[in-house]
Amino acid sequence: MRLRFILPLLVAGFSSLGGAAQAQSSSGYPWCALQADKAGAMTCYFSSQEQCRVALGGIGGSCVRNPAYRGH
């Protein structure tokens, strides 16, 4: 019975931690991929422009410098 109440709280807690870690870690990469779909999603987990281009191969989009990158 207790597990039914505790489990959702644990999941919510870990989900919020994952979002914060994801937001911080994306600023550590210099390149972002802008997908060519209508949503215009931007993913900033690329160490090089070439790595970004390979990831976009076949789906379309463009690679841009990460505006949050601080040059670690």
C-alpha cells in the first residue's frame, strides 16, 4: 500500500533531477543541431560540426554554434 504512494513521488523527484542535469550538460557542447521539421527542435550535444552534420544526415536541418556554450 505504501509503495503505491512512494513510487510516484520517487519517479517525480528523479524526473526533475534529470531535467536539470540535461539542461546543464547541453551547455558544455559547442554545436547544436536544428531539425528541419515544423517543431524546429534544437539539440546541443555535439563536440564538432562534423558530428552534428552526421547526426542530421537523412533527416535534414542545420548545425549552429551553441549560444549557451562557454568554452570550457
